[in-house]
Amino acid sequence: MAKLIEIVKDETIKVSSNIINYDKPSTIYIPYNNYTSLINLNTKVAIGTPLFKTKNNLITSPISGTTKKYQKVTTLKGELYALEIINDYEESKRIKPQKKISLNKILKANLEKLLNLEFNLDFTNKKNLILNAIDDEPYVLTQNFYLLLNYEGFLEILDKFAKMFALDQVIICLKDTSSENISKLLECLGMYPNIELKILPNLYLLGNKTILLKYLNLNTESSLVIPTGVLYDIYNLIKRNRQKTDKLITISGNALANPSIIKVKIGTSLIDIINDIINLNTKEVTYIAGGLLTGKVIDPSNFIIDDDIDSVLIMKTKNSPPSTKCLECGACLDVCPVNINPLLLSNPNYLAKVKSKCLKCGLCSYICPAYINFNKYLNGGDHE
């Protein structure tokens, strides 16, 4: 079992349960990566209009408006070209919403095909289903709030999965810090004997799929882990006939007066969110996408919200002490969940052997008293 630790929180970093809808951006940008284009420029599109075709599914427009041009944007994966769409605010839809239907009317074969093609989920030979509502990164509440806002619908669809796929176990996993979710689920679970709630300690990396299954003592081959954000998309498609157009992100940190959970259209520019919603309490700030431990510093001016990002921390800029010579304290060795020696990552031969094993959790760099940035070696950096 991997070593797990509790991250001591900095009380100056603010997190809030305030929820804001930012559903009418003036412009969105839809990245593409060698996809097949299905739309021309200067064309009117509605919500749900197919824009690109990938190997398994379609990428559709989250707003109605006009396609304008292709331009470079920045995501966690780096620079990509994206299709710019100007919002007309008409909210016209290509597919009219259907009436809410009972999940009991969905045929198993149709549901299996949909889950496989749209969400890459295969229930074949699966006996255990785990809904992962854990936000491992401190100061992030995104997965937690997907569950809080949709728990009744989630319970309904999990119960359907349990019966349709003859599952042995359906488990909702929460950390013990998620008190509001725990309270609401305990009120409802009596109606769903197929679903079990597991309340886990607030230890870092329990949100990792592999580590979570080991902690629960469940077989990897017979178990399926679904994050709450993915179940949100499944629920919207099945119950509401809604394409994937929006998502939740946490914006927190010690440099803003109003940390929030924001419901945002996919493809929205981060700088638009900041200018329209966020109240900074200082001018000198640093933006970190993805969390303090695993995220990276970004320039918000050209950064867009896509599927890969669930949080942005806005921190007061400070002059970090420069890396110094290793103190040989052994802290990085003690903290590594998979027993890698971070001190040897600068050796290309050692790095090649352990790179696939490394979880990229950031603990070694986070805990180092000499401020050595071990992450740079995983990203191809040179030896200091």
C-alpha cells in the first residue's frame, strides 16, 4: 500500500462554497488536435452543433453564435489551435431537450454502447463501481460540489447501474471533511440499499484511482472508478438529453476576496472569468492551474477552460527561495507514495526506469526544505 499523508493547510489560502454561474461568456474557444472539422468559418451554430469529429465521438458547441477564426490558446497540455465562437446569446439548441424519462426505459445494450463510446467506460466483467468524490488537492472542492449539487440524480443513476449490470458493490467515496455531503447522503441512502457510503480519512492521494482501489481492497480488473464530474456528464446526457457544455471549477487562493466554485461553459477564457467575477486583493499575483502540488504556473491571458482543468489558484506573488544543495534530510524519500528516490531523477537511466511508476503527485518538491524542484526532471529538465 502506498504511503499517504495529510497535507497541512495554509489558513491564508481561502476556499469557499459560494457557487457562481458564468454561463454567458462573450466568446469561447474549442481546441482541436488533428480532429476532423465539421463546420466552416463564419457559420451560425446552435448549442449542440457538431464542430469536430474524433475517433469515438463528436465535439459540439456549448453556445449558440458564429464561428469566426482559428487561433492559438493555452491549456494544461500546452499551446493548441482552437475554434473561436462569438456568442449571440440566443441560447438556440440544435437538439431540443426531451422530457425527463425514467431510467428504467433505457435498454442495457443501448446504455452500454453510450457509456463506451461517449465516456470510454466498459462495464464488461465489472463487479464493483466506485463513485470518486474526492478532491485530493488542498483548496479544491470541485468533485465534492458535483456531488453536492446533483446527489439525488446521482443516486438514481447509480442504483440503475447496480441493477442493470448486476454489480456486487456500488460505493460512494468521500473524505471525512465533506460534512455537508455526508449529511445529505445519509438522509437518502436508506432508499438505495445497493449503494454504500465510504467515509475516508483526509489523506493525500486517496483520490488516485489505483491507490483508492488498493485502500478499499478491491481488484482493479473487476472495479470501475468514475469521478463525480464524469457522472455529471453521464446524468446530463441520459436524463436531460444535454450535450457536454459546462463544468465546475474551483477558484481559490490567498490573493482574491471572493473564492468560488464556478459553473462555466467549456472553452471559456480564464481572463474573462477573472475580469468579470474575481475580486483580487493585490496586484502582484501568480496563477496556478491544477492545484498547488500537481499544477503549474500559467499566464491567464490566453488560457481556456477545457476538460482537463478543475481548479485555478490565485496566489500572492512571493520571491521563492532559490534551490540550494540537497541537505540529505531524506524527506523526499520518506514522503514518496511509490518509493521512488527523487534524488536520482536527474539521472536519465534511473528516470527512464521509474517514470511510468511515478504518480507526479508533487510531494517531493512540496516538502523539500532546500526547495529543489524535482518535477522539472519529469518534464525533461536538465540536471542542475
